[in-house]
Amino acid sequence: MALTADALEAISSMVEQASEGRMVQTMGALFTYLEDKQLMWRQRVSPRFVHCHPANRDGYGLNAMDCHSLLRDISACGWNWAQVDAMACEVPGSGPAHDSVLEFNVAQQLGSGGLLPTVEPHTIKLASLSCSHTNMALRLILAEMAHESDSLCLNGRLNLERVRQHDAQLYEASQSGLQWRVICADVMQAVPKLASLVQEALNAGGQLQRREHELQLARRILNTWREASAGRKEPVAFAEIRDRVLRSKPPCAPCLPHMYGFLMRWGGGPSGSAMVETESVIKQFGSSTERSLGPEFWDAIGANLKKGEDGLRFRHALLRLAYLSPEKFIVPADCKRMCSANMLQPVLHVEGIMQEMRALASTAANKDAIMQEVFKFEMAAVAVTLDKRFKGMQRPATVEACAQETIDLIAKEHGVVLTKKWESHRETGVVSTAASSSGQMRHYDASGKPAHPDELLLEYGFKVGDWACRKADKVVAVITGAKPDGSILISINDGLIHGSARVSLKSFAAGEWVKHTPKAQPQELANHWEHACLNHPDFQAAVLRGKVMLELERLSRDHKEVPESLKMVLKPSKAIISNRHFPKGQLVLVPATTRVEVKEESRGHSAANIPLGKRLDGEKLMWSLAPVTSVPKDSKQGLLDSFWFVQVTNDAEAANMAISPDLDGEELAISQGQVNIPLMKNTVSIVPGTALMVLRPKSAKLVELAEILPEAPPKKRKVGKQNDDL
């Protein structure tokens, strides 16, 4: 049936309702409506004609290892048709919609490392919105892909006859396909949001359920943020993202706030490029759904490095390692260590090498294949930097050695030598065949000795100016030069040995010397007493806060009998009412509080605060007393001070109290070790029952309250109710 204007309006309305809430209920009503209008039908389709929709799992799509894992689970538990709730949409034979599905699935197959079958353009008839992994498991059987289930395989590959013998219903499903609810292509094209809502509502279904995992939640956060921020100038509130992301009740919901913070800072911008790359690496090298890192991990990995550095590459390599290494190999403590002060320089050093490796790989002809080795190097570099290893793990001792190991592997597998920069860090101590064959030709003099011993020394991994340590006796020296006779000049200042010496170039060739990093020499700081705590602005500010509190305590004790003669009203509006007579100037209220605020002069202070003045601590800082109140509840001690409950007025005739002195804009004064604290005093004689009203300075901003008007009483009935029985 054709899509009419009335049907489109009804569908769009229900889609908007589902977007705002009651998703499952509204989507169920929408499916019923589509079937009634013959815009959705049921059809059994061979698995080879069904491919994954680009919106499936919020754009995350298929995980190749999960598909194989699901097939193993089905093999163990048996096929059950009742567990399948498959939904897909019709795909046109050509056009943008067809091309989008084709490109998405081809990219999934290419990134699977050969674990998924190839995609033929003419086979794209439906795009799955649920049961995508189940359908792919059936496609694995049809394509007889390499697999690990002995009960389903012959010679390491899936075999249709073995499948039939093991589970006849599974064999039937692979041949005839699933029963799909198919949405008309016109509907999907007219309402683009429908695809994401359908997969969100139904993706939990499947032969054996594959719950929403952390990386899918991350993809949904990015997609939702992009959708919410499109065309808006104001920032998107987290609450808006949270409500939309958690509609499907994912089991990893506690991670959401921390994942959101990580993605906003380290996801790679609006496109989420860094996170998309991480997803791709994890999907190629391992399963993502069987590992949950937890909220504590996401909180720790999203923390800032010291001095405002990003560490983006290192951070994402650590995230990949956490998913792909043995469980608990990477824990939140490793993320916290990455962000510690003493790890800043090592992390930045590794970041630099990562950038170099990526730049080198980008210039190679087969850069996509080489980048896979670079991704592995980045994870190994993180393990080396954090000194992580598990039982039986063998890895180089330094990041440079990791880089050289990767360079050697790329040269062996792809025939490309990217660089020789780190050859001196090769742990085998042997120059690679690739390096020696493509290096500079050695020159010899008439006597057969090396004509340029310094170049030969460089080939062995050393150069003039390097520190070296002899393995046998641990003698440490600096290489100062190379002589034509093949001897190497060194300078020694090590224990009892001092001065210049010569050693044979052959000793370097034989590996008797290794590179040495000298210990840092003690650094003396002159006039360190000038930086003592006593002279630090923070210490002086803390002392000043203490003096303010001591003065508030003294004044409060001197006038502690005053509050006992006052009545405090909290509702409907706060007020202080006198219970006795106070002569002029005898009612004294102290601005007692537990909070002293210090702000930059340009920011000013709140109108409710009592200014104490300003001080110059490198910059002009405004000091003020801020109100803190707490109503007593049950047995809990309250915090109520009369000063902060006096009503404020800007009418001089109505005011009977005043605050003095006004220190706003004045220098903060300290006299004989005491801070000058403004007090509130009565400017006229106060009689019992008088509400206290204080006149605030003209510069203070007063909040005008709307007038409260009484509501008119309901009109009385003129005629009573009639008796229905009469």
C-alpha cells in the first residue's frame, strides 16, 4: 500500500511521542498501525539477502567475534524459533539508501579480519534492525566460514552437513532464514528517525540475547549529542542526553555520567573520530560485549593530565588495552597513575613516538595494513610505560624498543622499512637484514681499516656524545670521538677511574657496551626560604580566614544575649521581631557564618554577602561573609543566625536597622591583629513586636517580589442539587 499523507502524519506523530517517552508502548502501537496500513508485513527471507542497517546498535553494527560467539552459544543450547523477534526494513534496489547499507556492511566485513563473509551488492534486499547477529550467525554457516565449534565444523570450517546432523532446526534456519517483520522502504525514507527508535526498542531480542554493552552506549551518547546539538547555539544539557540514552535500560547505565565526560573531552570532537577508531580496533582484535570496565574505570580514564595536557593517543590506547588484554590486566588504578604528576613526561614522550609512528605509516602504500601493527604498538607502549605484564608475557623493556620491534615486523611482513631512528634500541643487538641491505656502504682505507669509524659506530647504535656502560665492570663513560685507526675516544669519571681513554670499535660491535642514562644530578635551589609556607598567598589567606572567624566568635560571645530577645519567623517569609525594648544603638547583630568568600574584584560578590574589603594578593580579591543557614531537623543541630533573617528594604523611612561600616570597595583592614567586621545596629528605639528592617547600601541589588493577591472565594449555589430519584 502507498504511503499517504494522513498515514505519514500519524507515523511522524507516534515517532515524536516515542522520542519523548513511553518508547516501548508507543513503538508497539506504531507497529500495529503499520501492519493495519499494510506498510509492514511478515516475510521469511534467506540470511544471504539480509544485511545490517547502518543505524543498528546506534551505528556500532556487528562485532565479528560476537557473531562467532553467538553461534557457539546456539550450538550448545539449541535453536529456538520462539526466541527470534526479527525486524528489518526494505532496501531499494539502487539509490542512496542502497549505497548506504552496502558501504556500511562492506566496511564491517573489511574491518573483521576475515571473520565475516563478503558482501555482494545484488544480495541487499533487507537491512536488519534487530537480530542482526543472529542473521549473521546463519550467514556464517552458509558461507562455511572458519569457526571453532567442533560439532559444526569439518577441517576447521563450518559444514552444512555437520550442522544438519547436530541441530536440524539450526540447519533449517540457515536455509530458509528468519521470519522478518519488514517495514516499507517509503516509510523509512520519509521518517529517518524511525530506524534508530526501532533498533533501540527491539535490539535486545535475538536467539540468545546480546545486551547493550559499553561501547554501544558510547556510540549512542555521541549520536544523541549530535542530534540534540544540531542547529542549537546553547550547550546541550547532560540531563537531556541522559534521559534519551537510558530509555532502553542498558545494564551499563551507571557508567553513563563518566562515559559522557570522557566522550565530551576525549571522544575526538563532534564526529567522535578517536572513539570510532577505538571501536574499530576493538572489533577487529577482540569482543567488546563480554567485558564491562565499570563506572570507576570510565571516571578514572576521563580525568585530566597534569598541566592541562591531553594525552589523547595514550588514553585511547589504554582503553583498547583494557578491553583486549586479560580481564583485570588494566584497572582504574592504572588510569589514575597515568594522570599522576610523575607520569606526565613519560606519557607525553610516548605520545610523541605514537604520533611519529602514525605519520610514518600514513606515507606507506599499504597504510591500512601497516596501521594495524601501529595500533598493536600503541597498546604495547602503554603496557611498557605503566610497567604492566601478565604471566608468560614477553615485551621489550622500553617504548623505543617496542617501536623498533614494530618497524622490524612491518619490514618483514610488508617489505617496507619505515625508519631507522630506533635501531639502537633493538634488544636483540643484531642489525636487521633490511637495515644492513639498505644502509650506507662501508668505506675502508688501503690498510683495510674503516675509513669512517664514526659512521660504523652509528651502525652499532652509538654516536659521539652518547653515554655508554660496559657490561662486564659497569664502567660508565661518554663517547667523545672516533679515531681513524678504529679506536673510540671516551671520557671516564666513574669512581676511581678518571680522564680520557681509548677503546676498540670491535668492543661496541661485540655488544660489550650498552647505552646508559646518567642519574640526574642534585639541583640546589637558591634562597629557598623565600618560598616558605609563611610567605605563600594561600597560607596568608588561610591565616586571614582564621582571624575573621576568631573576630566573629568574639563578637558573637559579646552580644550572645541579643538573639534571646528576638523572635524568628521562617514562613511564609523570613522575619526577626523584637520581644523587648531596645534603646537606639543597643540592638547589635553579628553576621556570624561559616563561609568566607574570596573572589576576583571583577566578579564582585553576591548582594546578600557582607563585604569585608579587598586585598592585593597578586590580584585584587574581594573578601565577604556569605550567609549559611540550616533549619534544625529531628536531632540534627541547626545553623540559624538572626543577622541573616532581618528583612531588607530600600526605604530609608521604613528601615530601623543599618549595617556599619560599609566596607565595599575599601581595603580589608586589620587593626591590632583583628579584622574589622560590619555590624547591624538599630537606628531608632525598638519596642516589643517591632519587625526589624535593615537598609542595605544603594549599590546592593534588591530582588523585587511579585505581589501576592488573595483568590476570590467560590460563589455559593443559589439552587441546591436535585434528587435524581424525584
